[in-house]
Amino acid sequence: MTTKLAPTIKLNNGKLIPVIGLGTWKSKPGEVTQAVKAAIDAGYRHIDGAHVYQNEKEVGEGIKAKIDEGVIKREDIFITSKLWNTYHKTELVVGALKQTLADLGLEYLDLYLIHWPMAFKENGGLFPTENGKVQFSDADYLDTWKGMEQCLEMGLTKSIGVSNFNSEQLDRLLAAAKIKPVTNQIEVHPYLNQSKLISYCKERNILVTAYSPFASPDRPWAKPTDPSLLEDPVIKAIADKHKKTNAHVILRYLIQRGTVPIPKSVTPSRIQTNFDIFDFELTSEEIKTIDGLDCNGRICPFDEAKESKDWPFNIEF
């Protein structure tokens, strides 16, 4: 039996990205190797990671296991990682990517992103703090981007992009960049549908990758009273009609809006069922109904970095 694979979308540089990926944020090192293996067996060919998740070695072990088994070749799979905020100075970017490649056990990435526009002080650990406050660096993300372009020119990654950038930051980057970002990875789900930023990116041929598509119900700061997308009655009514789950409807909603969701799970059965979204479609009415759930419900505001001049959530989009 051949595994059914997800369709792909063409990036602005001609490379292809699968329309769904496995997210690995908050996946514990011990669990993430199994999650990656389960995802590849289920048909996922897109894995999203980051240096700050501190599990890239284990993600790499999962990929290597499936290459060694002959399930995939390296070129069959799309691997994303992200540059952390403490490596924003131009001269630090290439070294940071080489560290990620060493951790993953790979020769190159398919996509490397600037994780956040804010720069943190160098050499103070991942979250450099003084008196409980994050310490910032004077590095400018335009200089960071020069380092990203070097990574691309050196063949360490096939594509480069950004994450958590707002429209003004993208404007500024596009005006200065030699190489255009292929993607902006942002939080998108029915409670934060990002329609303005998605339209902005579409007009500039920048793909939106949607992180936390289920609004990260396992986020450490969730309160028991927070509304749950996976139990939302409006979505459930639509899901029942299609004989699907809320998770299926949410992922379908994101894909039909032209974004690429990266649901995170470490449960093999859930990883498999999250992939069962290519046998139905939502109507434009259903999409409009889900759009109506938007309540600006951002769950990753990164308030600890609010004092940075580059914190991205000071403007509407």
C-alpha cells in the first residue's frame, strides 16, 4: 500500500512545500523522535522545528530512522528550523544554522526562518534576563536577514523566511532584502484568523504558515476557563455535518484559506487522524461561519519581550 501524501504549494522561489506539517514545539525530547517517525509513516513530508525547542537532535533521529529504513530519501522531506533571538547579529547567523544542522544530522534545511523580529542579548543563554527582565540586543533584523541570505548562498538552506513579523516589519524587510522571504510563519486559528495579515502576505506572494492551529490547548499558561477550539460548538456543528472532528475542520479551514498549518502532536493516532483532511471540503458559507469566531484570541503574545522596539503586536496586523 502506498502512503497518500499531502498536496504541495509552490513558494515564490519555485520550491514546493507540503500543505501540512508536523509541529514540534513543546514536544519533549523523549517523545518527539516517535512523533516524527509516526508522522512520516502517516504521510507527512514536512517537519517544523526550531533551535529554541531544544529537541532538534531527537527530531533528527526520527528523520534518520526513516531514511535508514528506506521509507524516505532526504529530498522527499521538507525540514524547517528557526534562528533564535540571541543570534541576530549578521556574523552569528551562519554559525547558528550550522549548529542546527549538526543537531539534526542534516547537510541542509529546506527552510530557515528568523523566529521573531526581536533580538535578545548575545551569550546569555536562550532567555537572557536581568532582574527578571529580558535583555535585548541592538541587532537589527535587516542585518539578521543579511546573514540569512548568506546561509542561502552557501547552500545551507534552500529557502529563507520569517516568523511573527507584522506588515510594517515585512514592508521594511522587503525594501532592503536582496532575496525575498518565501514565508511568514504566524499564529493562525479560528479565534485569531489573521485575515488582514494573510491578505497582505498573499498580495506579496509570501506564503503564510499557520502555527498553533488548535490554539495550543497544552500551552503551559492555559486557564481552565479558556475556550477550547477542539470543543467549540460552532465548529462541532460543521464537523458533524462532514462526519469529521473539530481538528479536521480547523485544518481544512486553514488549508482552504491558502495557509499551511503545522499541528503539533506526539500521539501517533492523533498525528494520523490530523492527516485525514483531504477527502472533504468546506463550503464558502462554512468558512465564513468559522471566520466569525475571530476574537483576536492570540495565545502566543510573547509579552516578556513587549519592551523590545521590534515586538510585533503593537499594530493591528
